Amino acid sequence: MTSVVPAAGNTGGVRRAGSPAGRAWRAWPVAVIALAALLSACSGGGTGDGGVAATFRFDPQPPSVGKAHFELRLVSPQGEAVAGATVAVEANMNHAGMQPTFADLSEDVPGRYVGDVEFTMGGDWFLLMNATLADGRKIERKLDVPGVRSK
Amino acid sequence: MNAAPSERLTSRVAQSSASSDRPLDLLAVPGLRSLLLRRRWMQGPLLFISIVLVVHGFAGPQLAPKNLATLVGWVHSRGLLVVGLLVMGNAFCMACPFMLPRDLARRLHAPKLAWPRALRGKHVGIALFVGVLFVYEWLDLWASPSGTAWLLVGYFALVVLVDALFKGAPFCKSVCPIGQFNFAASALSPFEVVARDSDVCASCSGHECLRGSESSRGCETNLFLPEKAGNMDCTFCLDCARACPHENVGIVARLPGAELSEDRSAAGVGRRSARPDLALLATVFTFGALLNAFGMVSPVYVVQQQIASWMGTTSEGAVLLVLFASLLVVEPVLLLGVTAAISRRAMPRREPVVAVAARFSHGLVPLGFGVWLAHYGFHLLTGLWTFVPVTQKAVADAFGVALLGAPQWDRGGLTTRAVQPIEMGMLLLGAIGSLGVLWAIAKRQAPERPRAAFAPWGVLTVLLLAAAVWLMAQPMEMRGTFLQ
């Protein structure tokens, strides 16, 4: 199965008043606002990838636990293969708490990047694909891989 | 120099604990007493972590394994909660972060209303507990950082709303779904808050443990310490210990699970046999453990597809509703009903089947706890160190500098193969505990024919154990949307 994947979103005891505890109470709202401002700084902007499309397939399809051969195609808006990119993927489960796996892809024909991706457990996975194009532009994509089979 | 009476008492208890003629008392351990009595050092950091989870849940990456809300909220906190219950007691409630905003709200608006009598049992809390389990599956909260953050915000709002309006601690006692889970599971905890010396209580006229003192409030869940029995409704807040002028309160080692077979009248709780809501809590706790674990393995998707096909729907909510009704209502009613009907034949007084089922349902709690431990322990142990790189990344994103170093994404936990024997051990221990408690109940209910009364419950326990072992032996398939 080949999927056309849209651009990902962001990937990236009661005390008395006047006591030290009372002052701490009043400090909480300030701390919360400051924390929110800090942590919201991490939701960065777009990738500026010029509309490069990513399609991918696995062998076997659907993949099962263990290593699966992964093939990714990068295509420009004009329909031309995007060659010469450096591509890496990070595989994560949708469920939190599982260690991710990583794979560097190699280009076997212009615009087609291949490698082995390891799935350590059955279930829903997603890949975070990071590519640096030949002209230096960077692309990030989230590629959903639902239903990895248990062996 | 003569020591004050309270100091002499503490010293005596410490000595007797050390000499092993009395069970271990954590409040008599030098240094530990002051640490446990000062609750804020636990609540403050947990409140801070909760706020971080909420903020990161909303503002951080909306990818569950990369977000602290989903990672810490569903993997680490649940795992640590059950481990705390296993090794000590109701440690989560002791350090509950919701209590700080609740106390703040009460400073701003003193509660004046009494919690309605009709809501004083566990029904609201049980309904919310089931509701959280349902929403968790329906909305895939485990995969939704913002959904998890909304749940936390809702929790804080509900705590503040209920306890700012109503006197006592109705949220803890009757509403909080985590609290009801903890109350049920803490029956298996090795420690209990008790009065050290009943003679001291007998000569006490102030009853500060219940009424409070100038320095501390008394028990807000109405547990009068001399008449307290078991961990039900005890949040381990230690208000009683702070209030007691005689330092006669201890956290004492005891036989886990023994309270489940008892039926004496306990302060603030009453008799188990007169509390159908407690039987309902025990039932939902046990069968909910199996249901929650079932939701993580591959056969559930086959079942769900079949239900969807039979109903002619692609509505996940509708299918889940049928699944929940089947496993949390139909299955317990059938299994407990048939087992109770057979068991009661051995009893001298033919009680209604429902009453027999209610009595014995408490005996299944150890097995249920074993399933929760196996399930949540699996997630905790396999993902033990995954919070490290996610925290490093969150800090780097927030401050623009990798203050905690570059994310170490190779940090994981134990392998599933290593965790599986631990899971099986938890299940087996739970089943052994259930058999012990059910045997004790059978001896009390059918003193002349305890074996005949026990046998059907023993068979049910073995069947449920087999189901749990089968579930845990299935390959985990953590999946979300399944209907097409």
C-alpha cells in the first residue's frame, strides 16, 4: 500500500493568611503563566519544504514485529523525484512509553530512499521522517503506520 | 530530664517495634515521622509536575510518546501508584496534588453545604471510574496529549468545585475515581494507619483525630481512629496523626488483604455486608482490571470488529458501550450470580444470591489488584526511563538550550520478555490472595461446610486467573481507531 501523507503538524492543612505558605499560594498563578509561556515556545512553525510530497511502502505490508523493509519516495510539486536528500526516520508507537527505533535511509534510485525499520511491538506506530534536501531545505513528516502485526 | 508523655510513648513504640514484639510502625522510625507528617513536600512537587503535564499536554508536541502528559500521565503515574499501594499504602492520596488547589479554594470560599445523603456512598465515584475507563478507550486518551491535559484540568476543576461547596471531604470519600481505586486496592497494602494503644484512646476525651485540634484538622473522611478498621476511606493524609495530642497514631504493618474477609463495623465505613456499594466497587475493580488489560491485546480488535459487524455500525463509542456492558455488567452478574447460587447451598441460612455474591465479591479484589499490577507494571517497567529524553526535549524546547543535555532517545526500560515473569508473578500472588480471602469468608459464612461454600469461588478464581494469564500472554497491540 502506498500512502500520500499530508504535511505533519507540530512535530516537534489549612494555613493562615500571611504565612510563607500563603505567599506561595499567590506565587502559583505567576509560575503557571510563566511555565505556559516557556513550554508553548516549543510548538514551532512550518518546515518551509516547498510542498514536497512523501509516499512510502513497507515490505511486508502491513509490517509485522521485527525489521521491515521501508521505501520512501520524495516528489516535488512538479512531479519530479527529489534526489540527493539525506533521510532518517524515527519509529514510535502511538502509545507512550516505548523506546523509539531509528533508521538512516539510503538512496537507491533518484528520489527513492530505502532502509530497514524495526518494530518492537504490534500496534499503531508512526514514523517521524527528517530529510535534508540537496539545497539545504529540511523536511519533517509524520507518517502513520497503523496495525503493525504481532508475530 | 523527664521526657514529655508523648515523647515517652513514641520512644516506647519505637523500642517495641525495634524489638519485633510489635509490628513495624513507620511513624516510629526516626526521621520518617516528621517526613511523613509534612505532607506539602510531597504535594508541592506533584502539583508542579501536574501543571507541567497540563501545559505540555496543550502546548507541547501532540505525539503521545513525545509528550509528558501522555507519557508520565499514563505510563509512570499509574505504575507508581500501584507500586505505592503494593509496598506501602495509599501513597498517591497521601501526596495528592489536587489537595493544594482544593485547600486554596476553601480559603477563598469556605464550604457550607452538606454532601447530599443520597450521594454518600461510592456510586458517584464508581460511575466516574467506569467513565474514565470508557473515555480512555473511546477517545484514545493514551494517544492524546491535549485530551489527557483536559482530563487533568477537569479533575482539578471538579475537586475545587465539590470541596469548595461541600463540607468534609466528599470528593475524596465519594467522588474521586482514583481515590475509589486506591481505597479498593489499599486493602492489599501492607500498612495501615491505626491507633497504637487502645488504652490511650479509651482515656482520650478530645477525640482530636476526628474533630481536629488547634494545629490540625481531624479526619475529613470521618474515620474515628479507635474504631477504624482497614484502609477503606483512609487517604493516609495523617491529619489524625498531626491532630492527636498523645502521638498515638502509627502507620503499622499488617497482613495485606485480611480486612477483606472481615465484617466488623468500622468507623466511617460500617459493615461491609451492609454496604452494597463497596461490593460494587470490588466487582468493578476486579472486572475493570480484566477489561482494561483486554483493551491492550490483539484479540480485542477481532471482538470489536465482530460487534461492529453484528450491530452494523462503525461507531466506536457504540461498540465500546456494548463491550463495557458485556464485561462490566453481564459477565460479573452471570459469574457472580451462578457462583453465589451454588455457594449458598452450603450455608446454614439461605441468604439472597445477591447478598452472597456481595459478601464474596471482596475476595476477588486481590486477583483484580494482581491484574492491575501486572498491566500497569508492564508499562512502567518497559518504559521506565522514557521520561528522560522527553523531559530533556521539553526543557530544550522551552528554554531554547539543552539544559539537561541532548535527548537520550535510547533510554527505554526492561524488555517485554523480562517483564512477563513479573506479570505472571503478580497474577499468581493475586490469585493466591483471593483464594485465602475467599476461604476466610467461606469459613465465616458457612462454618459447618466451608469447603462446599468455598469450592465454587475457588473455581471462579482459577477461571479468572486463567483469563488474566491468557490476556497477559497475548502480544500487546497498542492500537487506537479500529473500525473502518
